[in-house]
Amino acid sequence: MAKQKFTLMNEPGADPSEVISLKELGFYLKVLPDYLQKDSYPADHIIFIAKFFAKTMKGGLNKDSSKETHFQLLNLHSEKRQFWDYDLFKSAISYYCHEHLNKKYHELAVIMNGRLIKWDDDQYFD
């Protein structure tokens, strides 16, 4: 997929948050603030989790020490969903992490149908 130009907008309301959007594809990914992140979500939600591991003294990654940022896919039943693929999700999350957190995530996971799955490069979205 060609490089996309994402927009970050602030969502007003009782729980203000940021939303990564690509309006021409009807794609909206909500960045969940820390206090709204959960260990489990309803089965009808799709949540992406970017994991950031701490570095060891030797420069490796300590997988026992990590931070996470959760992203909730909005407008799940959009008719434009047929144009969404792994690269779109990965690009949107990479955009947010690089441009707004100033770091690169180390691992990406998804919670789909209530199950946590490590997200691999050959994963597809249906």
C-alpha cells in the first residue's frame, strides 16, 4: 500500500482522546488513554496493542518490562472496510508512535473476538 497521510484529531467529550484518521478510506483508530486501557475488552471491539520494551544494560530488550499503547478500531462496520489491510493498521500505529510518542514499537498484538493474538507481518484482517 502506498504511503498514507494520516491525520490526528482530538475527540472531545467526557473521555477526551486522540483519533488517527484516514478519511478517504473511512478509517478511524482511537488512541485509548492509559486510564481506559483494560486487560479484556468486549468481543465486538478490535483493539491493537503496541508494546514498547525496556532496554537492558547490554542493549537488548527486556520483555518482562514493557509499556503499552492501546488503539481501538472505530467504525468497524464501514462499507469502506474492504480497503483496509495489515499495512494500513501498521502504518497508522507506526505514524502515531513515531510522530507523537517519538519512539518505535517493538511488538504489535490485536484483541479480536475477545482473544489476544500476536500480530505478524503475514496476518490478514477479515
